[in-house]
Amino acid sequence: MSSEARHNLDDPELYSRLDPSGLRERLRALPGHCKVAWQETRAFTPPTDWASSTRVVVGGMGGSAIAGDLAASLASVQGTVPISVVRDLRVPFRLDENTLFVACSYSGNTKESLGLFQQARQANSRVLAITNGGALAEQAKANGVPLLDVDISVEPRSAAGYNLMLLLGGLQRLGLVGIEHEEVLGAVESLCRALSCLTEDVPTRDNPAKQLAMELRGKLILVYGGGLFEGVARRWKCQFNENAKVWAFFET
């Protein structure tokens, strides 16, 4: 990359011009989102019989479904209950009373999430809603469905960390994933340390994010991830598409 482009990455005016909405500030808030959401689940008391669930299905679209992908990757390496993610108007397999279905929609008005929510209720599945409000919150409250609140005001893709910790926290309360409180707090601290060298005010020579951006500029991006990192690969692909507006693909 030319010295001019390298210099531009260290120009403060570049970021205010290309990111007028302040997405970088919301990304910087990710550790705080994770910690607050996890603490919220400490007060969550799901029905005790839900601990016998034999399958977890997460229904959602876009950024709201990413949490399901990440949780599914964790469950796959732990060998706990299988977690499936459905991005559609209907679940393509049979739900039953031993299925824990999680309707995940930041807005609460996503057509697919609402349709899946109703299908799960009709199948007498165990249903949990994760949302910021909208029709999903209203229907959950009206039908006595447990609800976890995504209590931040951001675009859905910036709420992925909050969604993930609500989902993992709920599953942890049921013993369906193996994750400890101290592990979460340690991960949040590690994330804070990592972020300290990734912000726009850190010079390119010391900033892995800027160095990666330089390497990828003008290239077709293909992200690979396996095992624990399958969901991460999809997340990276989506972030390149939505934030950088570039072509990117992922494979497992």
C-alpha cells in the first residue's frame, strides 16, 4: 500500500468523514454490552423443567441470528445439546415439547422471527424471546413467554454481543452450555485489552486492525473457520459486507 494510504489510516478526519454515525464508538462498547447482558441473565429464572431440553433452536434473521451461530459453535465443541439456527419463515423440521425455541429479533417486528415464534408455540415447545421490544415482546408478555430484554439502542449488528450473552446466560442457567461466571468476566477483560490497540488513534505500525485493512484492500475476501470459529467466520463475512461494503464470503 502506498505511503499516502498508510498515512490516511492515521488521519483522525478520515474516521469522522467515513463513519459519521459513530459505529466505531458502538464497537468500542462491545465489552460493556457483553458484561451488562450477562449480568441481566443472573436474575433470569427459567422453568426448571427446561433443563431437560434435548435441542435448542434459535430463530432469527440478520444480526439477531448471529448470536445463535456463535452459541451453536460453542455447543458443538462442548458436546452439549445441539443448537440449530433457522433463518426462514418456518422451521424445516419437527419441533416438540422437549425443544427449547429461542425467538431472537432486535426490533421485535421481524416477520420471520414472529412466524417461527408462533410455530414453536403451536408445537408446545419451550419458548424464550430475546428482543428490544416490538410485536415479539408484546406477544411474549401476552402469552406468559419468558423474555430477555436487549436493553441498548443500536443497529442490530451492533447488538450481537448483547444478544450472545443473553442467549448464553439463559442456556447456562439451564445447564445446557458449560460456561462459568468467572470465564465470562475474564473474556470481557481480555476483550478490553485487545481493543486498546485496535482503535483509530493507535498508529498503523502498532495497530493489527489497520494492518489487516491494508492487506485486504482491493481483494476478494474469503473467511474460513472451523469448530469453535464457524460462527465467527460468518460474523466476519457479514461485518465486511455491512460495514466495509465489500464482497466477502465464508466457508467452514
